[in-house]
Amino acid sequence: MGKRAFEIYQYAAPAILTPLSFWLWWRIYAGDTALVLMAWLVPIVYAYVVPGVGTNVLRMWEFDTRLRLGRFRPHHGFVFGSATAAIAWLCHPGRAHDLSGVVLTTVLFAAVLGVCNIAYDIRAVRAGMLRVYNQPWAEGRDARGIVMDYAPWFFGGFGAVYGAGLAVAERLADTGRLGWPAFAWLFPAVLALCMLVPVWGYRRQSFRRHGHSGCRPVQRAAP
């Protein structure tokens, strides 16, 4: 996929997948708005906050697109979030009725969302749509090396927490305890963990691999 294809995808995909993914989750949950918002809105908000901080605050990433706010494309939450919600719907194993259901959803979301988004970012880096200024980039590594330094945690880790949170919400709904008061604390708690766990894991990994947090752009050595 070349840069031109990414330019088209970033507008066409969310225009289709945002309403489609909402409708698909609405059908699965028979109009239970709290569950639908857990499934549909978490990845959209995540994709605004984490990449927004990574681009315009930490300056670790940069989107090379015509429409940008600083280094961030303002529609990115819907580009990532709508596709993630749709992929999650495809691999959703059914409502979690017990602990094994929670574990199954957690593992499936981590694996599938991790693989799909890692593959996407590798292609985006190769096409020049996404720039990542991490240690592998500074060392002149290829797109795969650059992406594999951060993406397993930021996509696989996110998928695990997202899946676990959604499965817990399903369990609460089954027992009649997922009303709006419960949603008011569960949604922000899941969203916060979706952000904190990947960052925590990535930083620990970066300290082990590179001796630094990985949260600041790394300068390439002069030739």
C-alpha cells in the first residue's frame, strides 16, 4: 500500500466504518447503550489521547498528511477507532458469562488487534505516512524494526485491556449491574487502564532494551 492509498483510506475507511461499527455492536448488544459505548467509544478516545500526546507533546511520532494539527491528524481517533471497533466485532467470541469468557476475549483482542495494527503501522512507516523517532529509527533500522519496538505494547497491550474491560462490562450487564452509575466509573477506569498499561509496559521494555524510557525523540548519529 503506497502513500496515495493511505491518503484515501484515512478518509474513506472511517466514513464507512464509524457508523457501521456502531451499528454492528448495537445489534450484538440489542441496543444496550452502555455496552455499545464500551465496545465502540473506547478505541476512538484512546486513539485521540495516546497518539495526540505522542505526536504533539512527546514528539515521538509524526503523521505526514495534508490535514494536520501540529504533527497529529485531527481525524485519527476515527481512523484507528472505527477500524479497531470493527475488527473487535469480527473476533468477538460472544458475551463473557464467566471467567473463561473474560480470558478468551482478552487473549483474542490482544492477538488480533495487535497483529492487524502492527501490520498497518509497518506499511504506514514504509509508505512515509507515519514517522517514528525511536531508538531503532535512530539506528537506521527498517520499518519492521521501528514498529516492533513500540507496537506490541501499544496495540496488543491495548487490545488485552480493551477486551478484558468489555468482557467485565458484559458480565455486569448479565447480572443487571451495568446501569449508568456503574458505567460512569467503569468506562473511565477501562479507558485509563487502556492508556496506562501499554505505556507502563513500553517504558519498562525500553529501559531494558535501550537504557531510556523511549518517550523522547532519539537523534540519529551524524554520518
